[in-house]
Amino acid sequence: MSHKLFILIVIATASFSQAKAQSATPKDTLSYNRAQIDTLDSQIIDLLGKRMAAARAIGMYKIDHHIGVVQSARFDEVLQNAIKHGTSLGLSEEFIRALYNDIHKESIRQQEELQRTYHH
């Protein structure tokens, strides 16, 4: 295939894709974006589940080594890293703080449940 023919095919393909995207009805775009959100929401829940599994593993370590559940310095470090990353992605510091405070509360709840289970 000649170089010029290849370039024409690339341009035509790009133009067709752009025209197709522009011809999509708002409902199609809405449906597409809602489907993306549904997939991402599922991934978020999966990741939170994995994060809590890691928190429970840490909880077992803390039990074995007689370490208290709450480690404020570590949480502050995690929170600051999350704020830095989140704000670089356009998320507000307030949102990141609220989200991580809730995640931290759930991690503490799960680790305290382990403490009750394994100390009795």
C-alpha cells in the first residue's frame, strides 16, 4: 500500500469516527456514559473490598504484635497522599477528606471486630 493511500485511509477512518460520534443521539451518549459509571462504580466497590481485606490483614498483624488499632500518624500520611493525588485529578480536598475519613472509620470498625473476635 502506498504511503498516500495509507494516509487517506487513516484520515477517512478518523473522519468517519468523528462523524459517527457527532451523529450519536444525546440518549446514546447518556446511555454510554451511564454504562461507564456503572462499570466504574462496580470497580470502586471491588477495590474497597480489597482495601478492607488488606485492613483486616493489618488488623491481624496488630493483634499478633499487640499494636493498637488506630495509628493516627499513618492515617495522616495516607490522607495527605490521597489529597495530593485527588486534587491533581480535579477532586476537592473536602471530598477526599470526607471519603478517606469514611474509609478509615470502616477500617477501624473491621479491625476492632477482629480484636473482639480474637480476644474472646
